[in-house]
Amino acid sequence: MEQFVERVLIPTDAIQARLDELAQQIGHDYQGKELTVLAVLNGSLIFAADLMRRIPLTLKLDCISASSYHGLESSGTVDLDRIPLPNLEGRHVLIIDDILDTGLTLSAICERLLKETAPLSLKLCVLLRKLKQRVRPVTADYVGFEIGDEFVIGYGLDYCEHYRNLPYIGVLAESARGA
């Protein structure tokens, strides 16, 4: 599987150390409040699970499924899970996603949440934020790492549903594209 990784961008130990920092920051910001985490599946699964175990608060967890990628490119539309949203009225909600890229997915989720529910507060936490202009203006409140505009895999991020189980974040090799 490593033959499909051009290079390791963020090693496992750096991810683990950053998770500790994010958890402490989130714990501090929500101290004395009940927090509901809304994990965006499938990409955030590993990140959300590892981060949640570190947050020193009592949490509730819900999930939403969303997708805007087909292969290497954004489709330009977001497919949101047709399952009704959890009741988030009057709750402090932290959306956890794997990557902030075009802004389409997180923008669509936030718009739907604000339209269909009435959260007390809504913040975003992403493992990765690409340094690029976004199609939709979205700002993450908590960011694990900033990266260039490269196609990355591992630690939950995939290419055609492969490579999510890599323990680090790597750049997808040219030889793997289309494989």
C-alpha cells in the first residue's frame, strides 16, 4: 500500500501530538457546557474518534454522511445523507470533518443544520485545511494542520475509498491515480 504514497506529509506522531493540543483547546472553550459532536462520515471517522477520546468533557455524538468527491475532483455538488438530522436544538454543536478544501461540504452541512435545527452554537473542527481559495466561504474554528493544494490520503482520507487506514497523512502518488 505504501507504494501508492508519494511522500509522508504528516507523520503519525505529529498527528497524535496535535490531537492532544486540539482536545485541550476544545475542552477549555466548552468548559461547563454540554457539547454535541457531529462527525462527517466517512472521512472524519478516525480523526473524530481519536480526538473525542482526548476531549476532557462529557460529549454526545451524532454522525452525518456527506460526499462531494468523485476520484480526485470535487463534483461541485454535495450529497447529504437523507436520514433526518439529530435534534440539535439548544445544543452546542462541534462539526468534525477531515478536510476543508472547496468549502462545499461544510457549507452545505452548516446551511442545513441552521435551516432545519436551532443549535445554540455551531463551530467547525477539521484535521486539514488546504491553503487555497474556496468555492464557498467557510472558516474552521479548530484546525489540525494547514497543507498545500495536494491530494492527500491516510488517517481517514481516501482515494476511491482506499488508503483510509494509513496511520499518517501522505500525498497520493501519480502511479495510484486511476488504479
